[in-house]
Amino acid sequence: MRFKWLAVAASASLVITGLSASAAVASTTKSTAKAKAPVQVLVSASISSPYTAANAQMTVDAVQASVNVLNKTGGIDGHKIDVTIVDDAGDPTTAVTKLEAALQGSNPPTIYVNSGPANIAAATLPILNTAHVLSFNIGPTANSSDPSAFPLNFDLSPSTANYASAFCPYVKAHGGKTVGIIYGSDAYGDSLAQEMQTYCAADKVKVLGVQSFSDTALDATPQLLALQAKKPSYLLFEGYGPVVGYVLQDINKIGWKVPILGDTAVAASSTVVGSTAAQGGLLGTPYVKPLRFLVFKSTVYSKNPPANLETMIKAIDVTSHNKMPSSLIFGYEYDSLQLVAAAAKKANSVSPTALAAALQTLKPGSAKTGVFPSYFFNKTSHAPNIPPAAFDFAAPSLLVNGQYDAPGSAG
């Protein structure tokens, strides 16, 4: 199989062709059936944004890896897969502009996947809904997993409720009784902070204070001082990108010795917590010493990984030329097409509506997914509804094949 890349300067897009079979399939009679039309997939990724480029590239590599694996065995319900990649630069307006251009083009997408963050989803989901495009989202918003609002969208990232439920059991298990919460104020952060409060209360862990900061903030000292004064056992921290570094440095600056539990967005800020000081990050410095962050079991190294996870790692390793740019948490988009393949087999169709209906009733393990062994979508929730056992907390480390705590990953 070969890839042909065509750069389209006007739209800053890359089109992968050569992925669809054009030969007709001979029948057992003298007649010849035409090949099925390719499934068109549009990937929107913030490749040119310096702070999200690694994660966005991981999304692109994951999609390409999944395409390779599926096209070797006939694609999706006999349809080969064509993929268009557009660079949204992490800007919602750009993402909308490029989505609308694709919808008006000669090969409009049947499936749309994005590399996040939540503001991209918030901007594009209404358009995708109107255009009847099946979408996979890794930056959940308050209602992105609600099928009554977006019947053709499926959140690959667990819901904020899923994530929030993991924090205070860890706090209790490690002797903590109280927490403070600090978070970046955006669609995702606002939702997660609220869910943290709800779940911690249910776990009988007292929330002593909640503070927020702008995602573009350069200093969070006032908010941190307000929380420090309340003396919580743990600090729960949500943030993404450069601001993560500023908050961690501010905690150190005010001399606050508090254990910190970051969310998956903190973990995904690889240029900050996953890079050494020589690379411009904080790995190996005192700033990240008190930090543990929420990850998935699949993103922590195991000598004996599940077969589907091992297949995913090897496939992404090939597409990334043995240089996986980010955590396997962004392998979500590998899983998206594996889920579609299983749904298409069940529905015997690649219609977005039929695929969505099938995704709601997939049996656990029917899709060859790697990040999570199964996704538990249903008719009332298009979140993956992952059980707590799928999560873990890890210390910052270098990533090896997209995983933490692997041999050679010590920071």
C-alpha cells in the first residue's frame, strides 16, 4: 500500500489518496460488480500550534495507523478509507471554515474526527449535526455526549463525570480528607470542576475552595494563595498547555508543599510536564515532583499488553516513523475507525445514521480498540462510560512508545 500526499496551500490541508481500491471485484458469474465508494474521513488537528502540535500529530498518526490496519482487511464494510487532514491551528474559526469548505467540496466527509480541545468541538458540532456527519470528539463539552443534542457525535474521551469520579477515591486511599480545586475556565474545565465537587462530596471528601484561571493566564498566584490558606490535603488541578507550567511554578514560588493531582489535560501538556528543562519543559525539576496525573491503564507500560493495544502501538509506531510524538491517550482516534468498522459490520451499512445506531448497541470487545478494551455508548449517552478500573495516576516521565513508566522513561 502506498500513500500519496498532496499539499493544498490554500486550505493548509493534506489529502491521503491511494487508500481506496479502484479495481472491480469479479463475481462468481460473468458479471463484474463495481468497487464500493470509499468512506471519506476528515481529520481536523491543530498541527501548526506549537503547544498542541505533538498531540495533534499523534491524532493524525493514529488515524493513519487505523486506516492501514483496516484497509489491509477490506476497509469498513468493504469500503476502503480516504482521509483528508486539515490544520485548524487550534482555532475554532479556522476549524469551522475548513469544515464548511470540506462539506461543500467534491468529497464531503462521512466521518469527522478532531484532536481537540473542547472549543473546537463546541464550534464544529452544530455544523456537523446539520450536515448529518458522524463525528468523534476528544474534547468533551457540557452536552457533546448527549444524543438528544448531537445524535451523530460520540465522545471518545470519557465524560467529565467519568474523569471526576477517579480523584477523591485516590485522595481517600492516600489519607487525604480535603481538597482544593484549581482549573482553566473553558467548556471542559468548567464542567470538570463542577463534577469534581459533586463526586468528592459523594466520597465524603470536603472541597475547601475552588479557583479558576484563564487558559492564557501567565500567573495564578492570587488563586493559589487563596487555596493555600485553606490548607487542603490535596490540590486537584485541571489545565492544558503553557498555563500548566505557570501554575506549577507559582505553587513552588509561594512555597506550598501540597500533593497535586492533575487531570488528563495536564498529562497531555507534554511540552510542559513531559519535556526536560533542556527541551523547555519542567520534567526532572522540583515543579513537577509533587504532581501525579490521571491517565489510562493503556498509557502505562506493561510487559504483556492486550493484543489489540499491542497492534495499535505497532501500527502507530510505523506511521510515526518510530517517533511517537505524544501519549497514547491520543490513540483515541485509532479507536474511532475501529469502532466504525465494528458498527458497519453490525449495521451492514456506512450510513452515518445506521452507524450511530449500531455504535449505541455494540457488544463489549466487538471492536478492536486499543486505548480502551471497550466503549460503552448507549441510547442515552454517547460518552464511552469507562469504568474506574480503566484509570490510573502516574508521575511525569518521558514517553516511550506513547506510554509512561516504560523502560528508559525516567525523567
